[in-house]
Amino acid sequence: MTSKSKSKSASKANLVPFVSQPLKLDIQKRKNVSRIDLEFWGVDHSGPSYEGRVFINNPKADINTKMIPENGYVGSYYVFGHGQCFGDLGHCDVMENSDPLSPSHPLTPLFKVLTVTEMIKKIGQKTNQFIVTIVPNVASGSMFEIKDSFVKLAQMQIVPYD
């Protein structure tokens, strides 16, 4: 008698992209911009490791979208995930640390940044609103069952430098 084990690995077709609310920047009013960054604050890394493929003004982007500028692709960021928490209740809860000399909690949310100067300048000739889509790409063989969008972040902003 043989038994078949059910795999809980992530199906790339089921990964739900994160789509932002419109971010505003009137690039036409800023003539001396030398660099534009897209900042991601409070990126959760308590789940699986993944590549976050970032597209601008392509809310329909998915895992099959080609990573080319014509599709709004501006780059990727990478998260080394911690996976599931196996500790006692509260073990993985991130607490504020008031001691500046002690290390932060291992699950303290991350900060990520992508330089997106050329794409924002190009798209900004037609609009001052930018929708950011993050398409997660989990490594094949990941043992996580993902039912919803696991890309979670506290804040996102476009930062121009004059």
C-alpha cells in the first residue's frame, strides 16, 4: 500500500499581487530631479522568502508578466523570509525595544528601496499618479500554503531628490 503525501508548496499561479493605492508626484513641476526612489517601509518577512517584482502603472501584472520596461517593470526587491513561527505563544510578536544597545527583534519589519528615476520621469509626462504592483515570486519547492496576498507593508512612497 502506498500513500501519497499532499504537497503544500506554493503554486505560482495562486500568488496574489499587492496593488497600491495611487501615489502622487507631479514630476513636471520638478525640473531638477536627479534621482527618484520608491521606498517600502515596514515590509513583513514572517512568511516565505520571495522576490518582489515591482511594476508601475500595471495593476494587472502577474507572475507571467514579462519583466520589461514596456510593462512598467522597474526592478525587484528580495526578502529572506523567516517562515512559520514554532515558538511559544507571543514568541514571534515584535515588541518595541527601548534599549538602543540591544539588537532588534528578528522579525522587525524591513525597509526596501528601488531607484525608479527613468520610469517615473517617463510615466510622469502623462500623469501624476502612480500605481505600484508587487508580484511575489516564491522559490519553487517552498513548503508554504499561500491562500492570500502575503506581501504586506506599512507604507510606500515616491521620493524625488533635487
